[in-house]
Amino acid sequence: VTFATCILLGGKLTAGGVLSALATFRILQEPLRNFPDLVSTMAQTKVSIDRLSCFLLEEELQEDATIVLPQGISNIAIEIKDSEFSWDLSSARPTLSEINMKVEKGMRVAVCGTVGSGKSSFLSCILGEIPKLSGEVCLCT
């Protein structure tokens, strides 16, 4: 197409010009073939940067969310007393309320429930990742 256009426009084709054009096309062939991958990678990079930015701008965890006791003080591994937790602090209704639980060392505990019943929020309250409204969470490491 390039050479036909050159002839139609009245240009003169020489061996040197044709070989130079073919060499240029060969050099440009690989970058043009990789261009769609570049666009895809740029889009993925933008998404990753946005996610990292959102994560880094999140509020810090409450320092008093859990009380960590040294090992050997008690035979209780996890104890939650009269606690309320909420992901949304402006909400009138807490995510988890009236939580009372005691797990002794060596006990095996299963957290079961239907989808949306609060299993992940319950585990997050033990880890201190959900804002605590009231109560006490004690962990003995």
C-alpha cells in the first residue's frame, strides 16, 4: 500500500528507498504488535494504583480495639464482653451487638451462618479491624 501510494503520487521508487522503507517497517512491526498489551497493562496499572491509594487513605485501626495479654497469664485465648461493633459509625444500628464470648486455650471453634449473617465481621472484631463502639475484646497470645 505504501509503495502503490508512492507511485500514484508520482514518486520514484529506487532500490535504496524500498530497502530503507522495508527496514523501517520491520523495526516498527514489533512495537505495533505490542501496543494492545501496553494499553492493557496501563489500564491494570491505573486500577492497581487506585486500589493502593484507597487502602492507604483508609482510617487507622483503633489502638484500643483489643487488649492483648501476655502468654501464660490466663487460660482464656479470646474473650469478648458486652461488645458492639459497626463498620459505619454514623449508622444508628450496629453491625454486631451484644457479643459475649469466651474461648479457652485448646478449644476448637467454628463460625457458621448464612451469607450476610456477620461471620466475617465477627472475625474482624477479634482482629480489631472493625470499629468498636463499646465493650471489651481480650486476646491472650
